Amino acid sequence: MSIRRLHSATRYSEIVIHNGTVHLAGQLADDYSGDIEEQTRQTLANVERLLAEAGSDKSRLLSVTIYLKDMAADYAGMNVVWDAWLPAGCAPARACVEARLYSSQALVEMSVIAAQA
């Protein structure tokens, strides 16, 4: 089986496609000045854009790992946006953990695995 890598840099690829499965590198908001809800919206927009490029969409999510800077402060706000974004009946396997993120201003990062359409 071939492996297709899109938007590759020295250390990582934004998208890796193998055997009908799409793996996205950790996605963040484009602008860290917003609150958790705004950063989550931007992060999910990036996820959606990359999934479309890879021939998939949010209805085909298999697994999502969500990293939050502060679980106590941000879990509820992230879930408000997540719940509105996710189509009914399409909930992936999901984990949510508190972690030190790429930037001190980043509040949320998501790592995604999805099936191709």
C-alpha cells in the first residue's frame, strides 16, 4: 500500500493518507488571541479544510485526541463548539487531555484520524 503525504516539512506532514485512512497532524487555531470557543472554531475549520483536501469529511471521523491547555477552564467551552460542529450520529472515539501546547497562547490542539470517502 502506498503512503501519500501532503504539506510535508522536515519534521511532519499535515496530512498522511494510507489504506483509505487519513491522519492529520495536530491542528491549532490560526489566531491565538481568541477565547477557547473561538480557538476551537478555528481549529475545527482547519480540520474540516484538511479532511476535504484528503477526500474525507467530519462525518467520517474515526478518532480525535483533543489537547487542552487548561482542562478545568476550557473543557466546557470547547465542548459547546464541538457539539455544534459534529454531525449527529458521527461521534468518533475521542480522548481529551490537559497538555502543554505548542505556544503558551494556544488553548486547544486536535489530532484527527478519519476514513476517506
